[in-house]
Amino acid sequence: MPQLDFFWWGFSFFSCWFFYIFLYIYLINTKFLLISNNFSLTQSTFFKVLSFSW
């Protein structure tokens, strides 16, 4: 059955694409979260230093 072959080929192709897109988005989100966490951390330390100097 050629239709079944085509279906399985398309399914594997699209699953690979979805996996790569999911990985890409996941990495971007984790990197963004890390950057925002570092930013909030530096912001809080900056405000602590500012209040301490005051």
C-alpha cells in the first residue's frame, strides 16, 4: 500500500520537525528564563546596595 508508506514517511518527517521546533522553543524559553532570573537577581542586589548606601 503506497498510501500507508507515504503516511508513515510524512508522520516521521513531521514528528522530527515537531521535535526540533519543540527543542528550539524549549531552549529559547529556558535561556530567556535564565536571563530574566539573572536580571532580577542583579536588580535585587542593586536595590539592596542602593538602600544600604542610603
